[in-house]
Amino acid sequence: MTRRYLLPLAVTAALTTTFAVPAAEAGQHRGAESWRADLSMVDADDSGVTSNGHTVRLDRSAAIPASTRTALRTGYLHLTPHRLATPANTIAATATSQIPDGTELAVDVRGALGGDQWTEWVEARPDTPAALPTTVDTVQVRLALTSTGPQSPEISDLTLTPSTTRTSTRESTGHSYRVYATREGLVGGTTANGHVIVDRDHFAALPSRRGLSPKATGAYSVQVCADNDRCEWAPVWDVGPWNTKDDYWNPPATREMWQDLPQGTPEAQAAHQDGYHGGKDQFGRKVTNPAGIDLADGTFWDGLELTANAWVTVTYLWTVEGPAGFVRTAGDPLDVRNGATTTAPRAGLAANHAQVRVECQLTGEPVTGSQGTSDIWYRIATDKYVAKAYVSDVEGATAC
């Protein structure tokens, strides 16, 4: 089991910080219409934060995420998605905030791709707007707050300004890599997105918040397959292992850290196997295993039927194009079968809320589930099928 920290900390001497639109870009907006964020609401998508109606700060009563193994408090506020007057691919942020020593405030942005699909979260920094990989007409903003002590960062005003200042550079899709998986455990603890871990839970953790889903959602999900041909589809609900800014599945040019490593190589793997970065992670800890993904106990034991840490093949499903849907059950994971019947051998599991990518559809055994009764089954990987009766939002699937 790997110990992790959720976010690196920005230690600042000044108490007030402003996120500003760089002057060189401020004049390049094409039909841009700035909007002021509503910071008054905290709802079910949020965790570890509180608002008095105009100022957001960490909630002192909230549980500290168990995965940090430290006194690091973490909170996320997800703002309501905003429809842009003019499609844009760049979002600048201007904020009035207080950031005491030992705390951090980050403004993340993502763009809607349709069908509850989103780009990755991209941080809007004080001197660099968030650059989305494609032009979008709807964006969502997320605030990430952390603290190592009793103090909290605060934000009392946030203005966002969209623009189209460059050519969109969406990379090739369908990233899939072989990485080392460890078991997370920590039953009873809290994940980075505020989910309370239950016995034999089903989710995954990646070492970057760029692919972190809000709790009880699965826009960022992974397909994890073991060498025994068992697979699980699971939402990403935690940050780790080892690093917190290591989106290793992205090309080096857009990778947040460790841009000299090959795409698909986690920093922890390079550190452990090759002595990269002195054999240490971003926090200076000696890396004792090459883990690039953490798996909840149910995913590890029941979905993949693993008995020890192992190398697995991971597909980062939000990078894959084509029809997709979301598993909707009463809570238990959905059986994935080797054929389009409930008597076909089980080939793995698809967790509730997980995204699945649909290769094609075919007629099989009628099944009644959360989405009604249907004899349609979806193929979500080679020789792996799920019943449409438990999968929502699939559009454009072709016949197998």
C-alpha cells in the first residue's frame, strides 16, 4: 500500500494573491464575455470546503483524506457549468484570495465535450490561463484548497475570462499503458473527492488531479486489465500513488511535471527502476515500488482477482473517442460477461458510476435493470459485454 499526498503546497509570504489575465493576451479575446463565479453554494459534488455566502475556505470539521497519511487538509468546490457566449479554448482567472504560508489555492478548468464527456482539468495559474485541448462552448471551474495546519486559504471573488488565442491541439486519443498497480485499502477513510471508502470498494486512484472525478460520478474512469484476462471499469476517485502532478498518460509537451520522461512512464516507475530524480518522488520520499495506479480493495480482489501487487494494462477512458455510457446500478458493480447472456462466464466487473466505451452492440438475452428492460448488450472490450439495461447515455453505437 502506497502513502500519498494529494497536492503540493505553495508556501507564500504574501497573504493576498491575484490570478490575473496576462497583458499580452488580454487584448486578443474574440467576443469574450467575462463572468463572475458564484461562490455561495456548496453541494453534493463538493468536499472539505465551506462558504459563508461569499468566501470559500476549508471546512475545519471535514475529515482529512486518509490517503495523505499526514495532517494535510484538502477541499474541492465545483462551480456550476457555464455556457459561453462564444466558444473558446482558453480561460483566464482573476481572484481575490488569501493564501497563508503552508496553504494552496488552485483554479482548475475543464470543457464539455457532450454526453457528459469532459476534457481533463487544467489549472489556470496566476500568469498562465488554462489552455483547453479543444474549443468548447461550456466550461466548469473547480477550486482546490489545501493546508498543512490550522490556517486555510480563502477566496472571496473569482472572475473568469474566455478567449480563443491559439489553435486547438487536442492530442491523439486512446491512451493505454502497462503500469504497476497497488492496493489502496484505507477502509473508513476519505478519498480526495470526499468519498468515504467502504469494504471491498470499487474505484481507482491516479497520481494527478487532472483526472479526478467528483464523487458519485465517473467522467474520468479507467479500464484496468490483469494478465489473467480479468478487467474492471472503475471511476477515478482519489489522487496518488506517490506523486500528485504526474499525468504520465499525456504527451511530454502537456505533462504537468517530469516532461523528460516518455509518455506512459509514471515518475515512480522511473525513480524505482532507473534512479530517476535520485530515486525519489516529488516530495523527496524514496520510491519503494513503481506504482502508477492504486486500486480499491473490491477492484483489486473481486474485479481483477489479484492477490498481490501486479502489472496491469490501464486505458484512460476519457482519452478514447466513440460511443460511451455510464454504469447505473443500485450500488454493486455490474458483471461483465464473455457473451451477451447472464449465463456466460464472468470476465470482470464494471463499477457503479464508471464510464464504459462501447465498441458495438448486439442482441442477446433480455435483462431488466435500472434503465428498463432490453435485449441489447454492449461490447466494451474484446469478448467482454454488459447489458444495456444497466448502462445509460450511449449514443451512436453500431451493430457488432
